[in-house]
Amino acid sequence: MSNSHVILAADAPVSKTVDDDAAWDRVRRRLRAELGDDVFSSWFGRLELLGLAGEMAHLTVPTRFLKSWIQSHYMDRLRSLVFEEFIGLSEIQVAVRSAAIKPVQKPHSAAGHDTTTRERAPSERMLSDAPTQPERVVTSETDSLGGAPLDRRLTFTNFLVGKSNQLAHAAAERVARHTQGETPLYNPLYVHAGVGLGKTHLLHAIAHETMAQGRRVIYLTADRFMYGFVAALKAQTALNFKERLRGIDLLVIDDVQFLQGKSIQQEFCHTLNALIDSGRQIVIAADRPPSDLESLDERVKSRLAGGLAVEMGPLDESLRVRIIEARIASARQHQPSFDVSPAVISYVAQAIISNGRDLDGAVNRLLAHSTLTGGALTVEAAETAIRDLVRAREPRKVKIEDIQKLVATHFNVSRADILSSRRSAGVVKPRQIAMYLAKVLTLRSLPEIGRRFGGRDHTTVLHAVRKIEGAVSADSGLRDDVELLKRMLQD
């Protein structure tokens, strides 16, 4: 892409309407459907539409590595989808967010739509932004190794422990405080949890505690690791990059589910082996167990599973109450008059069950209501304030392995039969039903489902899905069987 495309933005201001956002949502949905959930989350989950300028769409990503990867591997497909949804465009540009042009917000063409950007109230900024960046970032000798900054607030002292995270917290403290020179007991320590449940907090706490003992630490996100390795290859300093990583006492890697690329995964595996073999500690975090990281090389998954893997589960109600109380106490340092009754705290803890970030958002909204309206903070007022955060309870996430096991049991065959190449009627039918349920109940793409069913082609999965769709409409007995299996998997 030539530099002239960047100059174009100076002649035509970057702007965005509600219609543009809707078109971008359609592009994202089509990408997810075509590429599958894992690939989409890895490469497009953080790709955003900044706005339009003339005949160009300006897209942004948080890192240079993501920009390079998308341009190298997906640019043609991305360009095609954007042009289909945005009529009149002739080019797209992907930029790193920190260097991106700030958009001008345009009013919607139809009457009745308010598209002005909502400025956050000072009371909201207190919780979401404070302390400011210079106070948050911890600098150390690890910065010279290319590590990501640590948040000074994320320590063991302010980590709230409950039933859902007790084991992970205990393991993290043991790892952070083990005697130097002794062989690490849990290596690697692998922490997995959903969004907003505190795994990154634990990783930062481990890094802080280890650094306080004078040991060398580097904290990296998967993006940082990938970008560092690719940059070292381009600069022909890969050997130096490897030596710097292997010369530390503790390596912390966050969001390892985003680790992509065969050569990068090989180097990651070599780094794990070298550090573990030399008695250095490794701590890893991801959003799922090692066995579910389908994009990772089997050797990497095996190495990760060889240590201690602990899950941080959903926050129980008592822990949610304590988190809300802690956030309110923090807000009260800036707004001494901010007071929330136990009834409101109890309501918020029962209404928001998803994660800690939504609880932070709820306290922000309560604070805004209290300081901006001056009205009493009743349960009814709280219900209005946090309405956008109260989500319907999501059905249980269904795994393909669970589908295979349940279908095998229901039809009196083994899971190995379903994954095999056997073509007998007693095996083919359960296999096709399992493939159909995998397509209906999960976000996996057809190629991904095929790989999970013994390495089959996506056309085989498509044939199975169409076969069962036709059969359930004509056979009431089969329809009842399939509906029963659906309910059992979702309950």
C-alpha cells in the first residue's frame, strides 16, 4: 500500500456514522463465519473501524504485528468484504491505533439519531482512568528486554480471594515466593479463565513480588512476544532476542491463545524448554485450558499441560459483593459523599454475574448517577443506571468433545467410532448428528469441526449438516432425539 493512501486522509477528514458502524458489524460477522471463532478472535477481534475518508476506509489495530499479519495474510479478503458492505469505497488502510488519525463524528443522515460522541463525566473518569499512566507503569531493567509495563495497582495485597479463585491465588503466591535456587514446584504455572475474572491481575502480582526479591522478570502479552520475535528476525538479531529471554528468572506470558504462526510457536516451545530445563519459572495465562488451544502446536500444548493448570471460575455472589464494596471505597477517595446502601450493593451483585469489569462499570454508573443527578441512589435508580450491563444468562458453552461423548453414549457407540473412518450405518448416523450439533451449538467453522472429527474435510461436515437438517424435518423420532441431545448439552 503506497504512502499516497495516507496523504488522502489529510484532504478528506476521517468520519464515521451509525450506518458505517452497522456496515462494519456486518463485515465482522461475515469474517467470523468464514474464518471460524478462533482465527477471528486471534486476528480480527481487535480490528476496529476508525472511519471513512473519501473513498478509503481507515481501520486500526493495537500492534504493528497484527497490522503486518493482516496485511500479509487477509488483506484481499478483508478488502473484498469491506467493498461489498461499504458502497463507493476503493481502498482500505490498516494503521496502528496510537498513530491513527482521530475521526470527526458525523451526524446520521436520518432524523432522530444522535451520533455525537458522549464525553465521560469526571466521576466516570476517576475509576476507569485513575491513577494516571505515569503512576501505573512500573519500569525496571526488564523494559530493556522489550517487556510490557506492569500496573502498580495489580498486587497480591488488593487481589480479592473467593472460592472461584482460591486455588489459583494460592498457586500464584507459592510461585512468586519460592526460594531462589530451588527447583520451581509448579512449572509452568498455567492459569485460565474467562474475561474479567482476574487472571491478568494475578500475573502482574507474581511479577511484582518476584521483582521485589531482586530477580529478573519479563512480562509479555502473546502479541508482544510475536512482534518481538518477528522484529528480531527482520533485524537479524533473533539470537540476541532468544538469549535475552532465556537469561531471566521469571517469564510471564499473557493471552497465550493469541499465539500464532508455526515458526513463532516453535521458538516459543524452545524458550519454554530452555527456561524450564534451567530451573527458571514460567507463568502462562489464557482464556481456556491447554487442551482447548486448537491453534497451538501439540508440543506446546503438551508442555503447558505438563505443569500446574488451574482455572479461575465465575465470581460467586459474596465475592462480587466484596469487589463492589472495594470499588466504592476507591471511588469515595475522590467523592467522599458517594454512598451506596447495602440493598443497592446486593442488587448489583445479583444482577451482574458476568465478570469484574462489568462490576467496575456498574460502580462507574452508580457514581455518575450520584454526582450528576443528585438524586437518591435507590434500588430502582440503580436498576436504571446499570440496565445496559445486566445481561441475560448465557447458555452453557458447549464443547465439541462433549457433543461427541454424549452422542456416542446415546447411540451406544464409542467416541473412537465417531472419530474413525468406519462407514457402517450404526456409526455414520451418530457421526453426522454429532457434526450437525457441533455446527448448531458452537461457533466453530466447518473446517474446524472437520479437524475435530478425525481430520475430515469441511465438505464432509457440510454434507452431514444438510443430511440431518433434511432428516429431522421428515422423521419425528429423529427430531425428538436431536432436540433431547440439544437440551442435555445446553442445560
